[in-house]
Amino acid sequence: MKHLVTGGSGFLGNLIARRLHARGESVRILDVWDDPTRPPGIEFVRCDIRDAAGVARAMAGVDVVHHNVALVPLTKATREFWSVNVEGARIAAEAAARAGVRTFIHMSSSAVFGAPDRCPITGDTPPRPVEPYGRAKLAGELAVREVCARAGLPLIVIRPRTILGEGRLGIFQILFEWIAEHRRIYVIGDGNQLFQFVHAHDLMDAYLLAMDAGRPGIYNVGTDRFGTLREALEGVIAHARSRSRVVGLPAGPTIAALRLLDWLRLSPLAPWHYLTYHKAFYFDVSSLLALGWKPRYSNDEMFRESYDWFVANRERLARDAAASPHRSVVKQRLLGWLKKFS
């Protein structure tokens, strides 16, 4: 089959493209930048997802579309969240429908649930995003669902929990750097809320399982073995043999301070981070387990692997630059100053 992976140079799109290529599938990537490590057998099309004519041309001969283009919270893209994450998603779905694509797979986000009042999140939990990125991701998902329903195009929607794994940077680069340097690790609140992550390869296993089974629907994906956020952080600190310790901060004043620093552009943290990470957040994944999916990584195991990869590649990361926010080093701004005193 022929696959089109939009955003195929980003963290998740890259994994999807490589998984499909390794299975012998024909893969085409659509992105605004080309990953220099892209296997030569994967075709690349340089195109902005908002270029409707270019997207339509990229759909030629495609059987399955994997839509991953999105501006992520770290970009703090404000109005562009809507043009890329909503209108771009709509353009991709409409082009797929016109091209006669067999299946459309849309990468959504757990941010559509905001800061849930009750966990676990199930198929009956209503989406209630609390910040611009989450609102745009929900609107993009709804736009894709409307287009696919109207066209009779089978749709699979994937909503992953916060992703870890080799090569995953973003805010985790900041966390791992602080642990490696024995700095205090600050959390909003006491950190004793249950908090679920998902390993990138476990996410890919669930993703391909749903695709291969031909099971349209919405899939919430997270590990089935997790504890509190504090336990996850203390576990990776112990693994690193670091002198770091987890320090809780009062939620109200800390969120207010981070909101101000965000507005002043003095912090890399976005509203999705400081408005939600102090709340319990985990999915009920029993429906995926019933399909035969079994995640290989617990919270602790994926944190250990991700940290070890960061340490092994730290010097190279300082030299190299990637165009994908989740694959590149983040400027810490005022947090870098705070680190010196931690």
C-alpha cells in the first residue's frame, strides 16, 4: 500500500514513516523540512499543510493518510495553532476524501481533555480543553471527523498521553539536564497525583494494531503501569544516581507566576504544561488491551530509557539542530537562571 505521512519529519511522523518503511510499505512524507537521516527509500515532498493544491498533489496514488502535522505547545503559536492544527487538518482530510484514500488516521492529543476532574478518562469523558493548543487540537479533530463522516472515509483518531522514548526532547531535555546536574526538580503541587505517560514505540504498536485491524474509532493510548508524577521523577533521579530532589510548590502562586513569565516570553513552558501537570491524568486503556495490545514500558522504564539516551547524546544535541520542537533542544530562558540557584 501507499502511505502519506504528513509531518513525517517530526518526532511521531518520523516513527510512523520508518515503521511502515521497515514493513516494506511505500511511504511518502509531506513536511516543511527534510530530516537528513531520512532513509532513501522514503519519498519526501516539501509542502506546507495549508497549501491545498500541494497537499492534493501529494495525495496521488495514496491508500492511507497518516496526519501528524501540528504546531505543539512549545511553539506558543497562538493564532497559528488554528491555521495549522485546525485548517491544515481540514485541508488534509478534504484532499484525502477527494483522492479516494481508503483510510485516514489522525493524530490528536490528550490536551483535548484539559485538566480532567475525574480519572480514568474513558470513551465517555467529554473533551474540555483549557488552553489554546488543546482547543485547536479538539477543533482539528472535530473538523476531520466531520469531513470523513460526510465522505464516508474510514477514520482512526489516536489520542496519546505524554510521550517518552529515545530522541524525545522538548521539556524533557530540561528535566534530564537538571537531573544530570543534580539540581532541584520543581513540581506544581505535591506531585502525588497519578500521572500516565506512553512510550513512543508502545504508541506505534497501538497505532499499527488499529490500522491493521481496520477498526475505525477513537483510541486513547497510555501505559497500563504507572504511579504518581513524584514517583516517576524520583525513580529517574535514583536511576541517574543524582543528588536532585523533587520539591513541591504551591499550585496557585506557581501557576500565576508561570502564566506571567509565559506572557513575558521568559519561560519555555506553555499553558498546557502549567495548567495541567498538577492534576491526575490517565486513560482507561482496557479496550486496547482487549484488542491484544500490550505496552512494553511502564512509566519508570520509559523514563530510564529516555534519560539514558539523553545522557549518551547530550554533547551531540548541543551541536545539532532539528526543525521539530520535540526533537530539538529547548531554550530555558529564565529557567536557566533558576537552575543556577537550584
